[in-house]
Amino acid sequence: MTLSIVGDVQVGFPAVRTGYGQQTYGNTSPQVERYTWLTVGDDGRVTLFAGKVEYGQNIRTGLAVEVADELRVGLDDVDVVLGDTDRVPWDMGTFGSQSTARVGWQLRKAAATARETLIALGADHLDLPASDLEARDGRVISKHDPARGVDYAALLEGDPRVEEIAERPAVTPSGEWSVMGQTHRRRLDGLDRVTGRAKYSQDIQPEGMLFATVVRPPAYGGRARSVDPAPAEALPSVVSVVREDGLIAVLAEDDEAAALGARMVQVDWEIPSGQPSRWDMPAHLVESGTEPYPMHEAGDLDEGFRQADHILESTYYLPYIAPAPMEPRATVAQWEGDRLTVWAGTQRPFGLRQELASIFGIDESAVHVIAPEIGGGFGAKSPYALAHDAARLARIAGRPVRIAFTRAEEMMWSNFRPSALIQIKSGFTSDGRLVAWQSDAYHSGERVMIGRRGAETPYDAGNVRSLVYRSDSPLPSGSYRSLGAAVNHFAREVHMDEIAEAVGKDPVELRLHNLSEPRFRRVLEQAAEEFGWSGPHPAEGRGAGIALGIDVGSYVATAVEVSVAGREVRVHRVGAALDCGQVVNPEGALNQMEGSIVMGLGGALFEASDFQDGRLLNASFARYRVPRITDAPRIDVRLIGDPETPSTGAGEPGIVPIGAAISGAVFAATGVRHRELPILRHL
């Protein structure tokens, strides 16, 4: 038989049946589905099921580590099923560094329930009290006579058995971990990735599949006045040119013909005039700012400024940044009668399922979304409109259809990290003690929540007012690693460096002087120790900077050492500390920190999306510079979380302080303060 452990999705998300969590807020379905989270087969193999997707963060291995430890089996005995809406529990999406903190905990409870169930079955089989038994190496054995035992497989002969996740199962305390907390450098999917066996959306090719290229305007907001498909239709491999409700697409027997056909379609485009350019953005953000949202208000701000010996006002600006994942988007859609199957590299399989069901007026149960391997996402692959187009074209053609973005399409038609302008006014005493803090942050995008992450100050100012405004966005703004947190932290931490300079204090000393939160103090002290902090001037021709932050419940601090030669900045080394509570997969947490640091280095030094008149000017890696291997510094990270504190996220915090730390280091090396990124544009 198979032992199945089932439960709902009560892991901080609403229990839902359809409607993408009833739009993820508000009402939940009165009929709560029971989802299978874990099975133990009659061959002894364990399979876990999770709605998260794997897009490089190695959550496949991380979740398997948790299940293996709780079930007392080897890591190689665990199979992982992710991101398949017909097979896994409902999930809001893979973002916000929630995989370990939420889903990992639910899987630990499921595995602990399975272990207790197997021990109960072993008690009957061995005719021993359950209290005298334990699970070890895929067996239930006697604590007093380990030779007396039975394999899981032998216990699972007969009819299938289903158990509910226990409300309070005996999850393994951290002091007894044997798989969790250990270094696992071998990824479960590593061999498939390096040998090319891993399947991405572009690799899915059902029989009879057509290739599609969508004809897109050269600028944002473009509309077709007229379309002449004849030149494309004359190409031998082109099947048809579709024109429906604003969608123009070429369907062909191969991707080269589809791409050529799209270039041959003659379109007269109407492009809106007067769109802001990148040079207009600082003023545009402030002028269009609406919906001020109070993030933090305390004390009497006017009184705080009256108490101050010094008042400092500064403005900080950060441009749009492209997520630039390694894998451009791709989607395959196939209709079988009224049932739709879509393969898409989305971070939100269930959200996409709901969208497709709504578009085509069918029940969600008739839509099957599968997220294969995904080559990076960074939040950008949460929206996945490409799948909407593929499904429409597949229905029109009566055959499976694939659409795959080129790099230029991925750069232009993805969402960007929002542009932001942040004004900070602080009041402080002559010894650097904050007494007043005023922050006004203007973030581009449709929702004010885009800029709310990290907008509060961790420092003990006493008299505080922090507001976040929603500003109009000429580019599509949306999710990005840490979203607004890295932006807000850059402004705040650079401002703290300016205060340190004004009162003649060391940047670490100044921060500790204004911090009472123990976890902030500890992470800052540990990062400084790991780095070997001796001040902003570690060596001749070098500068050092340090910054701290918080995101997704995790505390982080980062110190860097740089050198500056002409218009080039070289980051030589980084020392960081992360407090994300309980660390179940140290190698995964370290990898996430290192990846975040390198990604943040790009935004600090050279990444920026250029645009004018609605046209993206650097939609290729030849013109949009991302960090290269030669840019990567030595990175040393300390994981300092309390093993008794529940896990929080590790995927995003590392990007939060790196920009400000680099800015501080460049100032130390050159004497020039950079309040605008990327730094290389302003050297």
C-alpha cells in the first residue's frame, strides 16, 4: 500500500479550493480541499509534493532535506514534485522567500506524522509498544535491540492508508537533526542540469506543435492602425497570421519561420507621444506621487527637529532595473477538447491557472499548469501573460503552440524593478544620537505596496514619520528580488553614513549608537567581525563600507572593500552575516546570500534600464551590463540565526544592504558621495 499524508494549506495562507485563493485575500472556499503533501510507497521511497517551483534557488533539495530528516531516510530516497497544479497542494506562488519558512514547515509536520504512523504500524508488526520503537534508516526498530526491526516497505503491504497531518506532531528538535543543518553541496537536480537532461518550457514539444512569434509594437503603448499579413503568409513554412483582439501573431512549422514571418508582417503603429524618459524620472516620480501610505509615525517630529544639534537633508534616486533572468520566458499550450494544459516557467502556477480559467470561461479543474525547470525568476516571472497568448493561439490553431521570448523581448516586456526617489531629513545630536527622522519615498508602480518593504527605520530616532507614495510608471513595474526593500535600505543606510561623517564617528559605531534591537546589533557586529572591520580606510587606495537591513523577517549586515581606478570600481571582498532563524540547509542559505550579493552589486555599480519615447534603449546584454564572473568578489558569510527561532527567508535579504555598503566604500576611497545609482554612471 501507499501511506499518504494529507492536509489543507493552513501554513499562513487561506485554505482555498478555487479562484486563486479567492484572489488570495478575503473569502475562502467553504469546501476546503485535502491535499496530499507526502507519500511513502510500498518500495519505501518517499515523495513530497509542494506548490513551490524550482527556478535555481535549490528549494528542491532544501525541502527534501527537511523530509528526509523527519522520516529518517537518506536524501536519495526522497522524490520531489513541484509546481504541477494537478498534483501538488495549492500555493500562492514562489516569492517572498517563504518556501522554507512556510511550506518546509508544513512538510516537516507531514513527515513527522508519517513517521509516527509508521512507528504505530511497526508496533503491531513487531508486537512491541510504540514507546520502545524508533525510526532509523527507513526502518522501524527496537530502541533496545536494533537488529529487531522492519523496513517501511514491509509495513506498507495491503490497502492504501491516508492520514491527516497531525496538529502537533513530534517534529525533530534542532539538537537531534542528522540531515537538516548539515552541508549538502550536491543538488538533487545538479546532474540533470549540467548534462542537459533538465527540461525547461522551451524543451516541451508535443506532437504537431506550431511555433508562434507575437508581433509587438516598438514602443510601450503602441497600437496597430493597420496590418498587412501578406508578405508573411507568402513564406513557405508559415501556417497563418492571427489577428484577434489586438493580438498579432505568426504561426509556423518552425521557430525560424515564425520569427522571420513576424518581421515580414507590415504594421502601421500608433505610438503615444510625450512618454517620460529615464532623464525625466526623478521629477516625474515626485510630481505624480499620490496615495501617501504612513509606514511609521511616532512621537512629535517638529519637537524632534527642535532638539537636534544638526539637521541633514538628502535625496536618493534609483533607476529601473531589468530582472534579466538567464532563461527568457517560454510557454507551450495544448487543448484536448475543453481541457487546457500549459507548460510555463511561472512562479505562480495556481495564479496562472485561475487567470486562464477566467479568460476562457472554464472551470479551474479544466486547466492544468505545469512549471518545468525555470532558469531564474527574481519575481519577474510571477506575471506570465505569454501563457495567455499561447493558449489563445493554440485554441485558434487546433494544435499545440509554443511561444518563446527572445532576449530583447524578455528585457522589454518583462516587468522592471520600480524606479524610486527617496527624500530623507534627519535630526541628530552632536554625538550622533538620532532625535528625528522624516522619510518620503516615491516608488513607481500601480500599487503603493510596491515601495513599502523596508520603508521603516530600525534606528531609535524617537520622533519619526515615514511615508511611501505611489508614482506613475512609464515602464511596467513589478516584483523584483526584495522589491522595494533594497531601494529603501540604500537611501536609509547611505544617509546613516552621512550622519557618521557629519559627527566624525565610525559607521559601525554610529549605527550601534542608535540601535537597541538585539538582532540588529548582533548581525552588524558579526558582519564587522567576519570582515575584519577596522574603519572606512582598510588599506592604501582602498575604501570600506558597511550597511545593515531586514527583509522577509531576516536580519542581515554586509561590509565591502573596494578600489576605484578611473571610471571602474572593483569590489574585492564582502563579509556578511545573516540571521534567518533556524537554518535547515546551510549550503542553500549561503548560496542564496552569495547570489543576492552579486545581483545587488550589479544594481549598485552598472545596471539601469534606459528608455526614451516609450522605447527601451538597452534591451540586450551587449548594452545592459549584468555582473560577470570577473566582477564577483570573495564572499564570506556567517549564518548566525538562533536554531530555536523559526526559519525566515534567505533568498532575498542579501541584496538589501549591498548597494549602500558599496556606496560607503566608494566614498571612503574617493571622497565623493553617491546618492544615485548606478555608481559607474556618476564617477
